[in-house]
Amino acid sequence: MAQGYLHLSKKLLLIVFTWGSLLVLSGCWDRVEINDLAIVLAAGIDKTEDDQIELTVQLAIPNQMGGGQQQGSGSGGQGEKPTLTKQATGTTISEAASILQQKVPRRIFWGHNTVIVFGKELAEGGIREYVEFFAHHPEPRLRSFVFVSEERASALLEVIPYLEQSSSQFARELARFQIGLRVTLKDLLESISGGARAVALPGLEYEYENVKEKKGGLNINGTAVFKEDKMEGYLDDRLTRGLLWIRNEVHLATVSFTPENADGYMSFKLLRSNTQLHPEIKDGKWKMTLAITTEDDIEENQTDLVLTDPKIIAELEEQLAAKIDERIEETLSTVQKEMKADVLGFAKSFEQKYPDEWEQVKDRWEEKFAEVEIEVVSKAYIRRLGMSTQPQGIPEEEMKEE
Amino acid sequence: MVKRRRKLVSSRKESNPATRIEKNKGALYDDFDKNENHIRAVYSEASDLIFRHFYIAGKQKAVLFYLDGLVDIQELDDSVLSPLMEEFTAEYSGVKELLEKKISVSGVKELTKLSDCVKKISSGCPIILLEGWSSGFALNLTKFEKRAIEEPPAEAVVRGPREGFVETLEVNRTMLRRKIKSPKLKMKEIEIGKYSATPVILAYMDGIADENLIKEAENRLKRIDIDGVLDSGIIEELIEDYPYSPFPQLLSTERPDVATSHLLEGRFVILVDGSPFVLIAPVTIYSFLQASEDYYNRFIISTLIRWLRYVFLLISLLLPSIYVAVITFHAEMVPTSLMIGMAASREAIPFPALIEALLMEITFEALREAGLRLPKQVGSAVSIVGALVIGEAAVMAGIVSAPMVIVVALTGIASFTIPRYSGASAIRMLRFPMILLAGTLGLLGIMLGLITIIIHLATIRSFGVPFLSPMAPLMGSETKDILVRAPWWKLNTRPHLTGKYNKYRQAPGQKPGPKHGGD
């Protein structure tokens, strides 16, 4: 009995000792309090004149970002900037980052970086080397959005936006709307290494409302088209819309046109759209059929057409489909014929259906892509007419019915 | 060391006059005076022992012993003393006849041993010894002050019976008997405590409970050798399976309806005189998460509330540690804006999150403990100070961050959603090692802690029933009272591990509906 008692206390001692030393020896080695972190919200990468890279990071200043009610220090949050941008140059990003660390008293933390912006100058020289850091380092997220800026990326990050707390958040929310392209780091890495050897990244620009305070807004504008990893050209907004239709990424769209036999415009709001790519190889001829089905609501009717008439609706549907066709053709001619960059996802689609044939043209896909015959088959459906089926503000006898 | 202590106890035993009588196995002496002197010697220096000489029918000498305050004196005078003392001529040939003819008290027991007489006196029965008879008789006229039946404050319900057990064993026993009128309800009485001689009742349903289980329970109770039993908690610690476990393996309740429902599921109930808390075993961890009200409210609502409790059990155990782990090791896990908010609130805090969490949790525990102990008159003052210090002032002074206050408050609330206080205490205690693990090893530490707890829970048993059953080992249909609270017309079988000897609780097919109106 006495022996057992002793044994138990020995066992207990042993347990306490092992657990205690486990706790002490492991020593919280990677423990960092969040108030000792410099949270990177966005990173911008530019090229310097002497061919080095300039890394700009946007750091959050938690107290200024309205977190908590810690206004005790007296300085007051009003008028202070919620973010801080810091720059450093180096031959690699990690070198620049470590130089940056010398200027920041807290540990630079990449875990909340959601936006990566490449300056145009750098983008034209190739981005692969610089993307690698963000995929290699354990902290940055593969889900961060990637943009290309026509101007220097650093200038873009310095914008203090209205409505959102930081320009990083501004850009992120814009990307989520999918008005322009939405490309995450993961998408980018996949398409750089993919068969198409071409990448499309959304463009980002800024405009100041108050230059002195650097207050302003951002704007997703157009698409930068890359061949391999080098920027080749720029698609403007209009062509970008066509690109979205082809890539089946369009979510918010309003199409306006003047119907035949009517005055004034009609606007159609996209409900949902589906684009399918049907590749086909016949007698050595490569052909791609784009089957587009869109469903729309009528959002605005400036004409005198009465919408309750099924014939009118059928006609409108036809015209809407034709309108969408038109837009797509426009984009196709630029992307396929001029830039010869397959940012449309054709390569993947051919590879999946015709792996053997693909194997043969893989190395000269750029030329082959330009030769692919494309047919657009679009179909539009008008689903809802809105709250008023008749044009508003027109006497009844003047309304047009067929 | 232990051995020596045992010896000490047993040597004391011999010097005790009460036990010396017990050892004297002999019957009452024939000599009346000898008997009287014996009892008076046993109760020497006991100022509450009353003894009174009187003559039955003016002829036969007799003596009455009782302890003052334990006996219904009114009744004793009216039904015993006055009929016996008045002159009567009728002949009687023995004590038995005398009792049958003269004493109008229902509970009368003839005693032949001195030790029995002493016992009876101690438990409040007056004893009458007669000259010339080597037997006395005990009258069941015990009466003492007892608390009224009230609603148990720790287990209040909105819907359901509002009575609670009291300190008096007889009353508690009655409450059980009133709920189960079948003679199958058995109540074995065992006396525990060398000095306190506390009656303890082992109640069970004959034909439902496993006989071996009852035998085991009885053995464990009989094994107890202790000087006094003041509450059922003492019994609990002396009969449980895993004394070092933080988790209680017997359920304690103040509610007769809870005790009854467990009886009907084949468990046993231990009632201890002097304690309003009865013990129930064997139980599983889920018993601590079930309130009696679950069975009285509509089953859909009860199911939802059960799940709420499961969720809050986890919150109560893990929330502070997850918070600490996330903000010291895994800052990337929190959504950016929340993370910046938390960072802002921690900006001015001088302590690491681990210290902050421990500080706050300990303060909360202290506040809870103080609230429990403090005199009611100062209660409001202390609670105001506590709330202000913990809530407002500490945050304003920049000693703790606002999110931490929220975490601690939520954890505090969560721990009180567990219906059984003893279960909640175990979880509350385990929170602290979890916070330490989280502060040193992050989420990895939390997982280690959780795995340790789960392994422990899977190891222990309560009177042979695995503590995590019926989830581990999984028994499919048994989960009807765990994952959900099935409607009563579905609860046809008793829990398998305790009620398999009498499987069916009720007739099948009792689902009501318009078609079943009067067929």
C-alpha cells in the first residue's frame, strides 16, 4: 500500500516534469503577439532604373483603421492615415523585404496580403520570377488577387480610398464584383505554366479626388494580356467585357441597344450566362464553337414598345443575342488575330478533347491558335420584364403593338 | 504511513463505550437496574439523554429513555405514557401483549440486545425497559425539525415538478415512493459512519436494474469505513471508479423526478440522510448535459437546446484557448478586418495574450467563487465592483483588451449552460491547462489537450458503463436520446447498457394523431 502510494506520487512527478519541460523547452518559439506584427495588406512590385526591383508594401495601422475604441492615446483617429506604405529595393523580393524589415519595428507579416500589383514596366519584362516568391513563402495567400498597373504600383498603394479602409480592400472588393477579370495568384500560376502560354491580368488604375491627402479611388480598367509571362498588350474595357463572356466569367453586365423599328434605348441586365467551348478537329481543320446562353431582365425601356407582346420579346431576344455576338467577335479579332495570345481557355479545351492532336501542336500553339476557326452561337432569353410592362409616360394610343 | 493511521483509528475504537457495547454481543440482562445503568454509562455526559422511571398500571417498574429534541413528546405522553400509567386491571402475560393492548403507536419494535437499544436511542426512538423482562421496546416517535420541500435552486425548471429533496432521508424516500408506487422499487438501507451512523439507502427497480450492478454498488457502500458521512459527496468519492479523474462518475441531483427517471432506466440511486443530493449511477458524460426539462418540453425544442448545450460545452472548454492560439500563433486564420480590429484593441496591452487570458479567467473564477460565498448583504456591492473592474475599468485602463473581455464573458456564460454543476466544474477546470497549451504550442497544443481529454473519457467507466457510450462504443439506436431527444412515442426501449434486462419501456406504436382518437 505504502509502496503504491509512493509510486503514484513518483508517476505524478514524472508527468508534471515532462509536461512542464515540454512547455518550457518548446518555448513558444514562433509566438508573435498580433500587436507585434506589421500586417501587409497589399504588395506592389516595380522595376527601378538600375534593373532592380522595388517592393512596396501597404501596412495596416490597426489603431487608425477603426479597430476597437482605443482612442485613449489622445491623438485621435481623425485625419490620420489608416495605412502606411513602405518601399525597399533589392535584386529579389525577399531581399527587398528584408531591407524593408529594417525600417519597420514590427515583424512583417504576409498572411493577410490580399492584393499583388505589378507595375507595367516590370510586367513587360516578365513576372514569373517575382510571382515565385509569393508561392514559395509560407505566409502569403494563394488567393490574393493579382493586378497590373499602368503606372507605378507604388503610387497605387498610396491611395487612401473613400468608402473602404485601404486601397487593398478597395481593389479586393472590386475584383469580387467580377466587372473586370478576377485573377488570383493560384490562377496566375496555373495559367503561366499551362498549355496556352498566355495570361490575362486585370488592370488597375487610380484617380485622386484630393491630391494633397492622396484621397481617391481605384478602378479596374481593362486587361493586360501576357504571352508567356511578358506583357504583350492591353485590352480596353469594351474588349474586356467580350473576354469575360468568352471565359464564362461574366456575372454583372448590362447590355443596351436601340431595337429595330424603335426610338430610344433598351437596357438588359444579365441574370445569368453560360458559355461552353466545343472544340472540333475535322480534316485537320481546328474549329471552336462558342455556345453562349444568356438570361436577362429588362431593366430600362426608353422606347414605345409594349413588352407584353410575345412577338416583340422574341425579336428583342434575337437582337440581344446578335448584340452579344458582336461584342465577342470584336474581342476575338483583337485577341486571336492581333495579339495571338490564347487567354480564352481554348488550349485547355482542345487538350482535353484531343490529347493526341494537341501533343503535336503544343509547341507551336501560338500560330495554331491564330488559325482556329471560331463560330459563336448565342441564344438570349428575356426572363422578366420589370415592374412595368408598358413604356412609362406615353399615352396608350401611341404605344406600339404588333 | 497509511498502515499506521489505520492502527490509530482502530485503537480508538476500543476505547469508545458505544463500541464496547456493540462488542458485547449479549442480550439485555435480566436485571433491570443493570440494563439501566449500562445505558446510562454509555450515554454518560450526554446532557440530552432523558430517562424517566414509571410504573405500568401502578405495579410494574419501567424506565423510558430518549434523546431530547428527537422525539415527539406530545405523542409520547398521549399514546404511551398515559395509557400505560393509568390503573388497569386486565392481565397481560408479556411485553407483546402489553404492546398490543395498551400502546397506540404503530411503529414498535422489540429489542433484545443492548447495542440495538443504544442505536435506537441515538436515532431518536424512545426505549422502554421493563423490570423482569430481558427485552425492551423501541417506539417510532421520532420527530425533529426539518426543512420544507422547496424548488432546488441549482436545478430550477420552467416546466416540470418543482419539488426538491431535503435533508431528511425519510422525506426523500417518501418522495421517491410517491413517484413509483410499484413494490418493485426496492430500498436497501445501509448504515455508514462509525460515529454518524448515517442511514444510506440504495434504491433500485427490481427487474429492471442489473442484479450484479446492485450487488457491486452494495459491496462498495459496505466497504466504506469512515467516521461520519455529512453529505453524499463523501460517499461519491469513496465509491467511484476513477478517483483521479476530473469528471464526476456519479450524477448528483436534488430533483426526485430526475432520480425516478434514472431508476426506471435501470440505474440505482443512493440517498444519504442529511443531504438533499442523491447520487445516481451508472451514468455517461451525456447525463451531465441533459436537463430534466428536456423530457417535458416539446421534443423539437429539446433537441435544439441539447445541441446548443453541446456547442456551448465546446465553447466553454475551448474558446479562450482558441483565441489565445489564434492571436499568438495563427494570425493568418482570422479574416483580415477582424484581425486588424483585434490588433488595434491589443495595441496598448502590456501583457502577452496568454497572460491576459489567464488573468481574466482567474479573475472570473474568483468572482464566481466570491459571489457564491459572500454574505447576501454585500452581494450587490461586490458584483458591481467586480463587473466594473473586469468590464469597464480594465479595458479603459488598457490592462486587458475588449475582445478578451468578450471571450471570458462568453466562456463564463457557456459554462453555466451545462445543467449539472459538477460536470460544469470539470470543464471549467480543464480550461486552464488548455489555455496554457494554446499559449505554448498553439492549435497543436489545443489538439494535444483535446486528444488527451478524449482518451481519458474513453478510458473511464461509471460502474462498468463506458463513459462515452452510446457514442463510443457507438450504439446506433441509443443515440435517439443523445443526438436528439426523440419524441416519447419513439422512446420505446430503455438504454441498453443499464436497462437490457427489461428492454421495453412502453408499448410500441403510440404515435398520436387524429386517426388514433378513440380506436
